[in-house]
Amino acid sequence: MRQRAITPFYSCTLGLALCSLITFLASCGEGDLGDENTPLEGSSENLGETSPPYPSAPILESLPTANPAAKTGTMETSPGLRQKKFIAPLQDAYERMDPSKDGWASETFSAAAKDQLHKLEDLLASPRAIQDSQLHSLTITAVSSTKLRPDNLVKSFDDDRFSIGQADLDSGARTVGAKELASSLNALRARGGSTEPHMKIFRVFPGKDSTARCLVLVDILQVEEDSRTQINATWSCKWKLADGQAPLLTAIELTNYEEITQPGGPSPLFEDATRSLLGNEATYQTQFLHSSDHWRSRLPRELGLDPVANHGLAIGDINGDGLEDLYVCQQGGLPNRMLLQNPDGTLRDVTETSGTGWLDYCAAALLVDLDNDGDQDLIVSQDFRIMVMANNGKGSFSLAFGSSTKAQSFSLAAADYDNDGLVDFYVCGYNPSKSVLRGGAMGEPMPFHDANNGGPNMLWHNEGNLEFKDATVTTGMDVNNRRFSFAASWEDYDNDGDQDLYVANDYGRNCLYRNDGGTFAEIAAGMRLEDTSSGMSVSWSDFNLDGRMDVYTSNMFSSAGNRITYQKQFKPGLPGEIREQFQHLAIGNSLFEGVAGRPFNDVGVQAGVNMGRWAWGSKFVDFNNDGWDDILVANGFISADDTGDL
């Protein structure tokens, strides 16, 4: 039962994000590939073997860069940014991105090995079966491998819509030869449909005698006439390095395997219903369908246009007809939209009659009954202002309260924290700068991993009659309160009858404010909940049904960060605990298990829910109504075609 409880519903991520945490890895000295004995989180491999330090010079001399750059004129991009061109004035920037020129042996090797894996991806995606002769440029003759698609899958979940199988890899037999490897690879290909593979190197280890080893995340989607199958696996790949040649695979070992199968046809479990619900509305055609780039060329910056587009929405029944309606915050210069649900499930735009079409930059909204009159009022975070709008019960709103803030607010969270019968709300502050570029704070967090110089968060106490008072200081909420906060969530985690608050911070440790009868103590450190990553969302659930609330935070998974921060040369003068913080920055999402009478346990890696890519929003929800909460993760960022990261 426990195993089933922590099985991720990780096939439901909303998009693939390609992120890079290389920026925080600057000013590092030269060194070797690292240490084979460095502990590895989340791997079933035995890393107990010892080996001498990896010789850095031979690697730098023998491994070619993926796309060598010309010294002048037009040049190819750095490894990972394929099919792009840069002009000569960007030569300096290119060389800073080129691992062969800055001493990073691990990244030089990774770039070369990645090119070999791209070739393997092409073979898997081809409609023709892989032949052993096609592997000669990728492997040594006596390449060894375990089965890459195990026979002994154990179903951790199975119903009429999909099943999840996981493998016991303790006794995997090993075969030798390119023919046997080709056969094992062919087992990963669709029989008569399409195969879409993706491989990413996320750890690099030294070896002996011009060898190296890396860990590879493998994601494969098979679409056939009668089924869809998603494969999530981890490979341990060993390589032989030779002067002036691409590395050759000497061994592949399967260290983790999960297979999600949907029988009955190639259609996905979820269907995009946006067009069917909104397609008849002019708002959908003229505004929603256009990208940030479209509006960036048409709207002045002074209106608050933000290419990163940190914009939220709210759901609630605004007119009392029993149907949930939708409020959408848009780019500055575009009106926010109120969309009323029709009985048939479609939506119609009622912005003008609702009085909620703010043109200012807005990042978040809440629909919640603030005056106990039975209808949903509206809170909008409007750049450096907070607006509270009263609902007349029929879906028409009027401004009831407004106040300036000391920070650009990114999200809102509401609860009756003092149990007086009135709902209060909390505002997450981020950018303290009023720069129209919306990036004024991005170079200001100091220090990067533990900043406390962002815009302050605010707790607004409901005084009744839609009047609110800033209670941040009087309640103790001003402690650790300037950490570039992205999100917050209320929950009575300690079961004492009042609402506590967890805050996810982008450039500093997260905060847990324990509620002691209406005043708060910040106790995240003592509860092991600081999670010093780039926090972007919070969601509570009792995921293992033990009666204790657990919490999930979305951060960023970076394969480059996982490779680099474990190398000996990475900031060697820093104390161990600071190095660990940098390593944690790249590890991805965290799942903290609540334990009675003790601090929380981070079980994200062992539960398999840490790799959410560049994760923004996250939410616990029981998708399949089996009584166990699953996790939905929304991810994405503006990025190149392939940054070589995740």
C-alpha cells in the first residue's frame, strides 16, 4: 500500500521544459571529472567501488566538441544549441559557453556523449528495425548490456484506463555484443506505430584508463494502433575514450524502469478542450491565441508587458447558478477576462458587464467569499497594488478596497487564520523594483541561494465590511519575509485547529509559519522544510493516508546542475553545507512526508516525483478516483530548441 501511495502520476506533466542552471556555476576553476564515490541520490547503482581520480588532460585533448566554432565570422552555437547561428561579436559569449574552453572536463565529455546518444535516439525513432551494423560507430564490438525492457514488470496500478508497471532490477542478466544490444533496443520500439525517444545525461563519473560513466534519463513514448506506452528509465552508460574520436559505449545497465500503458487506442488520457469551450468567443481568437512575442511588438512596455508571463487565474461560481466560472489575468495592456460557464460547459465572455477588465499588469486572482454574504468576491494582485472587489451576487463587481504594496505580487492565498469567521488573505511579494522591464530584481538577490532582499510579503486581516488591515508585523509574519516568494498555501499541518502557512521562495529558503492562536513562528529550519531550491509552488495532501499532512514543492530540475555541482572543481573553497545547497538547487521538486512528533522527511527522490523539469505550478488531485492523491506538475520556460538540459 505504501509503495502505491508514492507512485507518481508523472505522465501527466503539462509540457517539456528545457532549463539551464549554468548561470550559478560561474567562476569555477579547472579540475577533473569528479569522484566515482560521490553519493548518488535516487540511483539503485552500487557506487561502493573505488577508482583513482579521472585524468582531466586526456579528456580535454581527446574529446571533440559537438560543434566546433570558427574563430571569426559566422559560427556554430555551443553544444546543446543545435541548428542555430551566432554572429562574430558573440564569440566571447560562445567561448564562455563552450566547456572545452573553460576547463569543464565533465561537460566536454557530456557534450560528446550526448551527440552519440542523439544518434541512438534517431535509430530508435526510425520505422526500421535497428541492425547491429548501425551500432558500430556508437559501441565497442564487445559492448555489454542488461535487458533495457525487463520481463518481470510488477503492476503498481491497473484499471480499465491505464496501468503502471515497475521492474525488479536486482537480478538483471547481462549480454555481450552489438547484435544482442540491437535486439534489446528494438524491444523499446513500437511494433507498428511511432517511437519518440529522449535521452539526457544528468550525472558524470570518472573511470579508469580513459573511460567514463554517466547516468542518463530515458523517456520514450510509443504510439501504436491499439495502445500508448510511456517508458521512464535510467541507464548507467560506460564509455571508452580515444584521441580525436567520439566516445564509444562499452556497457549499458538499466538502473530504473517504469512503464505506463494505456490500452484501447492511441488517444491520450486527457484531451485539450480549450477550443471547444472557448472557440466561439472573440477573446479566444483575438487575445488568448497570440503569444507573448505577438503582444510584445504591439504593446508599450509601460503597460506592464512581461515576456515571462507570470499570470494566474481563479475559478468560482460568480452568479450562484451552481457552475464554476473562470477569471483570467492577462499581460499588462490586455484586459483581464471574466468567463461565465454556460449549462453546456462552454464559456462566454462577460468581462464588460462584470466590471473586472483591468488593463494593468496582474499576476494573480482569487474568488472567495470575504463578507460572508454567500457569493464569491474577487481579489486581484495588480502590479504593486491589491484590489478587493465586492460581488453583488449576480456576477457584477465593484471596487471595495485597495492598497499599494511594497513589492510586485505574484500570488495570493486565503484562509481564516485567526478563526474569527472572516477570511483573510496573504500576498506573496517578489520584485521590489518598479522597473518596467519587470526584471529589476533578477540581478539583485544576494546571496543567490539565500536571498532576503526581495519585496516583502503581506498578511491582510479581514476587519469586516470588506475592510482589511496589514497584520504582517503584529502577527510575526515579517520574519524571513523578503525571499522573492512565488507561492503560498494554508494548511493545518499540526492538527491543532488553526491554519499554518508554507511559502515557496525563488531565491531563498522556504518558510513554514506555525500558527499559535493568531500569531506565527517561522519554524521551517527545525522542521527540515527550508528546501533551498527555486521554489515556485506549494501543494498539501496526505499522500500516504497516515493522517499527517504532507507538502509538495515545485522547483527546477537541471541535468547540467546535477552534473557540475558534484564535480571536485565546483567551488572547492565553499563549506560542504553550501555545496550541498547548490546541489539541491538542481535536484528538482521535493515531497516532504509529515511524521508525527518529528520533522518532515524529503522523500521526493525515492518516490520518483523530483524530476518535474522546470516546474511552475503543482497540485495534488485524485485523477482516477482510487482514493490516492496524484500529482499534476505544470512546467515550461522560454528556451532554445535544445539547451542540453531539462
